[in-house]
Amino acid sequence: MTLMNDLAQRQASIVDHWYDLVLESYPPETVRLLKKETNSFANPVGSTIHEGLREIYSELLKGFDAKQLSTSLDKIIRIRAIQDFSPAQALAFVLAFKQLVRRELALPIRDNLIALEELQRFDAVIDQLALLAFNVYMQCREQLYELRVSEVHNRTARLLQRANLLWSPPEQEANSKESINTNPT
């Protein structure tokens, strides 16, 4: 029996345990809420994380398609990027997957039913997944910072307008007055 066959047979169980590992990074009261509610409308965060893990797992069983994996990773990482996690905490769930698989497949590994070469290839794939996750995380953080800068800029401009302190070049003022005069409203 191969590693991928074992992983395919235990997919539901491993994904559920992986979800539990992700939830360990949250405070206990949040974990209770995320575990209690399974409805995607009542618990969009928990539902999205679980769905993303399931998609990542399925994609890994098929092979390593960076585009598909990025899309699935984005679902989880987008949530974790806006939360109060360090980059390492936000992405630890990817590397924790290695240990989870070793725990879940301890007997076949111990009995040499899974070749060492297969485990090494699997580890390399998870390392690639971690690097891909880091790229996705950085893109999410970049978008978040751009939104924050834009919001600060907009707030400042509105405050200056209200205080009549916003200066615009004379040609811009003339153009805006002309557009107001020629705009039939």
C-alpha cells in the first residue's frame, strides 16, 4: 500500500484532525464557537477554514497544482492574515500537517508498509506548500496594507476638505468649475 492510498482512505479523519490543529491557535472561547456551529452562515470562518483544508488535501492527493493550491490556501490565509497572528503562527498549520500525517499513519510507517522515499517526497511537497502559503500570505498582507493606506489617505483628504485646507492647483479648480457649469443636473 502506498502513502497516497493511505492518505486517500483516511481523508475525512485527517482533514478533521487538521482542522482541530488549526483551531488550537485560537483562544478557547473562539474554539468552542468554531466547533459548535457547523452552519456556514452562522460560522463562516470555521466553515471556510474547514473547506479550504479539505480542498488542499484533495489537491495534494491529485498532485501539486500551484494555481489550485493557491486558491485553496487563500481561503484560509486571507482569514488568518487579518487576525492577530504572526506570519509563523498564521502559517504553522501547513507544516503541522507533516506531523499529523506521521501520527495518523504511525502503524503503516512503523511496519515499513510506507517507504521512506515516499515520506521524503511527501515532506518535500509539504515544504513546497509552505512556500506557496508564504507567498499567498504576503499577497494578502500587501493588499491589507494598501487598503489601510488608502483609507488613511481618504480620511485625511475628507478632513482637509471639511476644514477648507485642501489646496488644488488653479488649473484644476478652473476645470472643476467648468465641469460643474457645463454639467446639466
